[in-house]
Amino acid sequence: MSQHPPIAVDQLVKIYNTVPAVDGISFTLAPGSITALLGGNGAGKTTTIATIMGLLTPTSGRVTVLGAQMPRQRYRVLARMNFESPYVEVPMRLTVRQNLTVFGKLYGVDDLRERIAELGRELDLTDLLDRPTGNLSAGQKTRVSLAKALVNRPDVLLLDEPTASLDPDTADWVRGHLERYCRGRHATLLLASHNMTEVERLCGRVIMLKRGRIEDDDTPAKLLKRYGRRTLEEVFLDVARGNDAIPREAAQ
Amino acid sequence: MSSQRRSAVAASARRISAMMLRHWYLLRSSWPRLLDLIYWPTVQMVTWGFLQFYVANNAGFFARAGGTFIGAVLLWDILFRGQLGFSISFLEEMYSRNIGNIMMSPLRPFEFIIALMMISVARLSIGAVPVTFLAIAFFGFNLYGFGLVLVAFFFNLILTSWAIGIFVSGLILRNGMGAENLAWSIMFVFMPLTCVYYPVTTLPGWLQPIAWLLPPTYVFEGMRALVIDKTFRPDLMIAALALNVILFAAGAFGFLKLLQGARRHGSLMQIGE
């Protein structure tokens, strides 16, 4: 196992024209951890995740993934990472199996046939493997995207709203699968989600962003205690609406 | 070659083949896409073929220059369809919102470009090869009668088409789908300037040096020399190749710079206009 932290963000700044989308954030994720990146629209979650993926060059600061500086050294580690986002889709005309074959080859998966069969079983896709992806329901497509994200057995997994469009039962089942995957592989998961139940269930750590800065960063339990709230949703609203000054001062 | 280098080359080849497989799956699943590949080349060849047939029976020069129009149409199709095959394959990734998956995968930009080049040849072959046989059947014009010279024509034209395709793809990556129209229309700037259907001397004097800066001009002049004067002009092919090397390097450099710009400006995260 690598000695480098899976993800290290150091004084990351990203400015579009003159507008800072991310304004000097720093955090490091431990191997095998599951962390949520929370924040309202425009808080900087997508920019942060895109920079970690190497899709975006920072204005200043440094992002490393498994020891490789992003985006400059991305090809050293991209085969060990993967992601899923509702803003990106797999080709709809291709069957599920064809999509997984293409991405498996792109990621250099050796035992691809077995891996696809395994993902089919694990994500309940076996009966759908030979159907065009575009003919599937929204929930089934989400599971296909998740299969694509897991095809290379990534050490670092970035997920944006992984259970969007899933019914509560399937969503819960997917969360369970992600939890088992991360535990089994000691993989690191960074998750952007607006589903607070999901965050509470999955994440050992929550990083709260607001206007490109980290407003708070702790375990869900400590955040609840600090803000004197019963749910993370209430904490989220406190932070988003600027009601967090008093609890934070009290905590200090 | 060291074993590390060999495995890197093998991994690279596997990624390129994965992208080719992705487009093969797409073409296989869509008969309208396949039909589109062959439809326009056929219509164009038949139209120009009949025009040639008509003027050949009414003018001494054209009677002597039998095949120049059909030859020009077929060679133009290599240039036009080569670029279109490259650009459309790239656009398919944008249309399907798959470009983020590709950019986030271990596929290197040069591997992506090589895959698109191979796909453009495959698409071109599906569209153009049957049309060349139709040209024999309809008009008795055998493009393969050019022999090995055809290889020189083809290689030069496809190099130009790739160079333009690469640059246009970079523009789309950087500027989004607002630049899509360029993919469809940019080659038409080349049509009058590269003198597809007439000699360079037809152009006004001030425009001729510009025409000679474009590699396809040499190919079309070479084709006319072959059909009309029965002379192969290797000097024209060498000049075209030299210019193509510069054009291809400029296209690839432009693509990488535009990709860098896209990473800086966040364009890879946006796939709309």
C-alpha cells in the first residue's frame, strides 16, 4: 500500500475570471476513509472534485492523489481512480456489457470478462448486461454508472450524488455495497451528496463548503453535537444560511 | 525494448483499441449512421459523374480529360470524409456526454487522437470504397487504375483531414458545442482554395500562393497531371507531404494547447454551449 495519502488538497484556489470558486481550501483524506463534501450550489464541491480528478488546473495550491500531483502527473494514478457523476453518462446506444468492456479496456482490467460478470452479480445487472444502456430506467442507469466507476477496482473513488434517481430500497442497497467495497479494498471514497441520510450512514467525516471555503470539517456525530442539532440536514441549513456563527464560537 | 517499455506500448495499444471498439459498437448498432456514411459520397459521385459525361461529349478538352471530375470527387471525399469521420467520432463523445469519462480515464490525448484517426479511416472505407466500385460500374472510372500513386494521394489527403480534424476537436473541447458547426463546414473553405475541380492557374494571381500553401492543392494538381497528361509528379507529392507534416504538427500542438486551456477554464466540466 502506498505511503502517500489517497487525496491531499493544499491551499487550493481556483478563480474563474475574477470569481473565486474555491478559495484556499486544504484537507487530507486517510486511506480507507469515506468522506462527504457538503455545500450548497456554488459552494465549490464540483470544482474541488474536478481538480482532484485532473479535469481542472488549479489557479494556485496543490492537489495530489496517491502521491501524484494533479493534473500534471495524472497518468501515474488515473488507472487507480474512478468516478461517477450525474453530469457524465456512458454511451446510451451501447449495451451495458459493451460499455463495461470499453471502460475495462481503457482502465487496463485484466480479468475483464469475470469482472463484468462479478459487477453484474454485485449490482444486480446480470439480466441487463446485453440491453442497450439507453433503454434502462434511471435507477438502472445509475447502477450501470456505478459499475463503470468500480470496473477497475479503484483505490480512490469520487462519487457525485451516487444514489440520485434510485428508490429508497435500491439506494440503501447501493450504499451498503459501497461501504463493503471500501472496507474490502481499503479504498478511499470522496462523496458529494445532498442526501444527508446517505452522508450520515456512509461517511466518517464531513467537509462543509461555503463560497469556496471550508466552513467546518468533522465527524457527523461531532458536527451534530457542536451545532446542537439532531440531523445533518439541520447542520447543513445552519451553515448554508449563515446560522453557524454562534455554535462555532461556542465550540471554540 | 525493455519489458517496461513493451508493457507501456501494449497498454497504449489496448486503450486505443478500446476506443475503436467503442465506435465499432456504435456503428454496428445504428443503421442510419452506416447509411449516412455511404449516402452523400454516392450522390456526389453520381451527380458529378453525369456532369462529366455530359461535358465530355460536348467539349474537346473534357473529352481528353476524361475522369478528372470523378477523380476529383473521389479524392475530395477522402479529404472531406476523413475530416468528418474524425470530427463526428469526437462529437459522438460530446453528444453522449461521455467526454468526461474519457478525459478522466487513463487514455492519453495522443491515444485518443490515434484512435480517432483509425476510426476515421474505417468510416471513410465504409463510405468511399463502395462508391469507387460504383464509379467503375456507372462511368468506367477506375480510381484503382492510379496504382501506387493512389496511395500517395490518399496518404496526403488523409493527413490533411486529420490535421484539421484534430484542431477542430480542440476548438470544441475548449469552446464547447458552440464550435460544432466548424466540424461540419471548415473543409468547404478548402474546396475553392485547393482547386479540387480546376487548375491552380484558374485562381487570380494573388490567391495562387495561398493555394500552394495547402497540401491538397498538390494532390489535385497531381491527379490532373496523371489523368490529363498521363504524368506522375513526385515533386508535388513530396511538397504536399512536407506541408502536411507542418500542418499535422500544428494541428496536434493546437489541440494540446486548447486542451490545456480547457483544463484551465473548466470547459471539460461543461458539455453544453
